[in-house]
Amino acid sequence: MAFHQKPKTQIHASKLHVTRAMGNADDLDLDLDTVCGVGQWKTRSLQPLATINCFTAVNGVTYLMTSCVAAFLGSQLTTFEKQFGFSSRQTGLIMAASNIGYMACVLFVSHMGNSAHIPRALSIGGCCFGVSGIIAAVPYFLFSEQLNNELRDRVPAQTGSMQEGAPGTVTDRAMQGELCRVSGQLADIQCESLEGATSWSTSGSPQEHIAFISLAIIVTGMVIQGFGKGPRLSFAVTYVDNNTEKINTGFYSGIMITCSVMGPVLAFLAGGIFSQIYVTLEATDLDPKHPRWVGAWWLGYLTLGLITVAMSLPLQLFPRRLPSHRNNKTAITSKLGEVALPLLDSASSRQNKHATTEQLSSIKFNKVVTRLQALITFIKEFIACQIRLWKNPIFVLMNLCSACIIFAVSANGYTAKYLEQVFDMPAHVANYTMAARSFVATGLGTFLGGYLTRRMSMSALTALRFNVLVLLAGCLTSCAGFFIYCSQPKIRMDTSTSCNAKCHCSENSFFPVCGQDGLTYYSPCQAGCTRVYNKEHIYWYSGCSCIEGGTAYAGTCAYGCSSIYGYILFSALTAFCQTITIMPKIIVFIRCVNDKDKTASMGLQSFTNSLLGYLSGGLAFGSLIDGVCSVWGVTCGVRGHCLQYDNDLFRFRLHSYVTVSMALAFITALAGYVYARRTDCLSEDVMEKQS
């Protein structure tokens, strides 16, 4: 009896730093794992916040900001391409990079979900997202002088100024396009000025070096973001499922995931705002629709990154387990045993204080062996768990179904760019449109999915049947994109006509201008224009010998149409179908496996989504978009970003990828439902035996 009484007294001492703040030094039921605070700081004032409702709210805000940082790139693709000369393949690599870091850790992290301090892990993950946003802004501060010195000089100081078509300066040729130059002087002043203003001594152009280093920095930031994404879904769902009634898991998880999918809404709203701010933050006479406009992308990343870090820190205060849960008594007993063991070890150490050197060496050796055995046991359990999951037909089929949906969803990162190209939208208007679509479709879809799982008390089989029906509808709505579009502009490109034969136009001088005759010309030079002036933030050209009426303005002729409303409607319906299945799918995932494999199943599902969905989708859609480019920008002999796309080919290929992936998702979900019906593997009795 004395042996048992001694550890009990020491347990009181081990809790002294908590009980002083809580004011109940004799309460043995007080469990460190259910007390709010960080480290040695615990206080009664925070304890009322240790509820599932409060955790859902705080983690929901963190989800909102982390998703916002992750989705912000989709609102700035065109800006990135203009600023650094990135191709769509390179921006696709940036979008996919976070999944590299994610896949590197998610399987191991999710397997540790049952023993980790989940709120703190989620907080650290959120901070990783914030840091990744800050890192993404670093290239601007490193290369702002090289990137923006010319932009600052190019901005016209006064509106209404008239300039003749002399050989041209950096200002003329970059910001106003190439004018008709009858003198025939073709010196590439822009290349000469760049080479004179930089000190690169290695091979390659300055633009290539800046683009490569910037790409490496941004990709590094995205990989860090992937590390932060590792514990997000699997840990949060497990924490909710362990601290509330099973029937409420879908509801609370649905709220958090709704906040997550609302992140892109905030991202596109922020993208619309920052796209209207000039990159140097200086006053300018340029218009956001000007071909050379670059928005303040770096300011968006810096602002959102700092906010995300601040919003992630409060999660550190939540306890390992919430005190109101029904399993807390068992948890307390377990925890008291865990506290006693170190104290017993401490007592043993004091008894062995005067032990011989050989005995101490033996003790150290035994500790090393114990740790190695624990590591081997962990690896064996990890492998056994993965084998169990991959041998589960329902899990495998739904895993493939989810990956196909995510592949289709990854096209959303390029949807704003699609709207700009096919429907002639300025970047900020496209971002606002995407924000509205995301708010209505994805926000409503995710919340409604979580609400229905609770309202209908969905079983795993019911949730599976629900997914099949919704995905069939999603396949049909995704097909609408083939038939809804605006006619693409026809660009006149002819250097052999008599009207511009003496202009000596460069081959790589794409700068579209809209003529008074309603036609779009390849450049002011090929339109025969000799003069340019700025009026109300629009560049106007005169003396254009190839245009009837002789005038033009910068940019393509407007080709937008009312079809945009129909396209947004069907695009929103497709997004709604994709997101309303999220919570029913999660119900299937956590119910078709053993309770001990719940966290691991969510981690493996997320790993597959990243590999076959986000990573493959980002790279595939990036290559697809580069493949439909009709005019590439070339500076100093180096190919940069795409200046003009074949919109018809763009539309066909984009929606082919989306429709095929949605069809595959439907087929795999249907196969899972048929298997479950025939084998009865998702019945309540079978699942209770598995648990």
C-alpha cells in the first residue's frame, strides 16, 4: 500500500503548477490533457472555452485563412507570368509544389494522430501556411529594383502627351508598343539597358536568372505550406470525432470544411483588390486592362501571410482532449498512469544514484533498446495499417473517386485566367466573379453536405448512394462548358501589306491594339501607327495607315458577351456538386475502416488526393494551357509567358479534362456502391464488429 501511495502524492506535486491557477489542489480528477493553456501557463478563465463549439469556430477561422493563402496564387497567375515571365507549366509547378511537402509527411503525421496534441499540431500547420505566404513575397524584395526600375520609368508623367514614332525608347516600346519606324533603326534598346543595369556574370540572360531564383524561392515556400497541410483534415476530423457524439461529427467537420472552401472566396476578393494596385504602389496613368499592367501581388501574399500566422496561434491554447467528452474518465485514468510511470522512474533513479558504472551503462543500453523497439513497433503498425486500408475495397474505390474529383477541382486554379481569356474580363473582375461563384457554390455546397449528413443521420451506405447521384449530376453540368463561350478575337498580323511595308516591324512585338474599324491588330507598328498619347488612362494611337479612320487604342477589341452568365451558372453547379459530396465522403471513409485506422485512412486519402488530384492536376492543366498558346512573348531572345491563346482549343481541352475526371469519379463511386450492396460490408452490424 505504501508503494502505491507514494506515486499518488507525487502526482499531486506534478499538478501543482496547474492547481495553483485553477484553485483546486486536492482534485485528483483534474487532468492536464483537458486544461486550457500553453506549457506551464494554465488558467481557469480559459476553461469555459474548452468546448467543441469554440474549437470549431477557432479552427474554422484558421482553415479560412490557410485556404485563402493557398488559393491566392490562382488569382495572380496572369500577374506572376507578367512579372517574372513564367510559363503556365511553371505556375503549375508552383501550384503543385505544396503537395510535394504534403505527401512527404501526411502518411506518418496522420498515423500519429491518436497520440499527438492535435490543436497544437493544427496551430503549427497554420503558421506554416502563413510563413509560406511571406516567403512567396520575398522575390519582389530581392529583385524589385531590376523588375520595377523600368516600370517606374515607363509610367507616363502627364496625360495627353504626344510622342512621335522615332526609333523608340524603353518607355515607348514596352508600355506603348512598337510604333511604325520609317528610319529602320531596330536596335533592341530594352535588352541593352537590361544588360547594362545588371551585373550577372554567368551564362544566361538576367531575366532567366531572376525567374529561376524567384521560382525556386516561391516553390520552397509552397513546399513549407505542404508540411503545414499535413495534419489539417485528418487531425481535425479525428479531434471532433473523439470529442463529440458520432452523429455530430459530420456537422462540426462540415462547418470547418465550409470555412476551408470559403478561403478561395476571400482569396479571389483579395486578389481583385491587389490586382487593381500597381506593383510599385506608385501612382500611374496605366489602366488595369493595359497589356503591361502588373498588380501588387507581393503585398497580397505579405498581408495574408501575417494574418494567417496571427489567426493560428490561439489554437495552441486548446487542451489535448475536451473535458466534457464521455470518454474523459477513461482518458484521466490512462493519463494518471502515464504520469505515475515517469515518477516511478524518477524514484528508481534516486535509488540508483550510487549505482556502479556498469549498472548505469546497462540502464542506458536498456533505454536505447526500448526506444528502438518502440520505433520498430511503430513501423510495423504503420505498414500493417496501410496494408489493411489498401485491402479494403470500399476505401480504395472511394479514394480513387475522391482523387478524380480533386483533379477536376484543380482546374479552378486556372478558371480566373480562363475567364480573362475566353470572356474578355479584366483580372480584377475575373477575381471578383470567382469569389462570388465560390461563395455561392462551394460554400453552400460544403455546409449543406455537412448539414444533410446530420439531418438525415446518414449511414455509410446512404452517404455512398448520395455521392453517386450527385456526381452523376456533376458530370452533366460540367459538359455545359463545351457549348458556352464568346467568339475569340481575330488578330490581323501582316507585315507585307503596302500600308506598313516601310515600318520595319519587329517579329516579336506583340502588343494588340483595337482599330477604329473594329479589328484587332498585332501591334501599333503593323497597324502603321506613328503617334501615341495617353487620355484618361488609355493609350490612343493615331496616324495608323492600315486602319480606316487612322486611330486605335491599346488592347484587343472587346469580345465579351452575355454567355458569361450562363457559363458562371453551370460552373457554379459543377462546383456545388463537387463540394456537397465532401462530408458524405468523409462519413464513408471513417465508417468503412476500423476505429484505430480512422486517422490513418484520412491521411492516406489526403495523400492520394494530393498525388493524383492536386499535384497531377496542377501539372496537367499547366501543360494544357501552354499547349494552346498561339503567341509567346520573347524578350532578348528568351521565351517568356504566353501573350495570346487559341480560345477555342483552350475551351475544348480544359472542359475535356474536367468532364472525363468527373465521369471517372462517378464510375468509381457507383462501383463502390454496388460492391457495398452485394457484400453488405457497410451494414451497422458489420461495422460494429470491425470496431
